[in-house]
Amino acid sequence: MRTTGKQCGLAATGDYQPSLRSPWLVAIATLVLEQAVPNPVGPADHYHADRIRPYWAKQKQKVAKIGHHIFYF
């Protein structure tokens, strides 16, 4: 398991643009952002794939696991 390294920064930098081929993804994200449906990761501000163990994970509170990703606050 990796303990160091950088995560994908596309979402963090704002460079991520959803594909026009995934309208369902845009629709779901819009509903979450408009608070029309519950946010499944709550106040999470950190996440990582479950195959790595970042140094900061022990200092955060785990709030959700979805698929292979763990979310923390």
C-alpha cells in the first residue's frame, strides 16, 4: 500500500469538467449540490482510494466509504 504520493488533483483544482456523455452524472451532482438529495459523504473534505494509506488519514474522522474510496472530515 502506498503511504505517500499525490492524489488526482482535477477536482481540487477545478479543472474537472464532466463529460457531456454522462448526463446522469451531471444530474446527480446537481441534485446533491442543490441539496435536493442527501450528500452521501456529508462534510468530507478529504478522500483516498482504499488501496493507499495517506499519512493524514489517522488525523481525520472517517465519514463514509463508497466503493473503493474512503471519505474523511
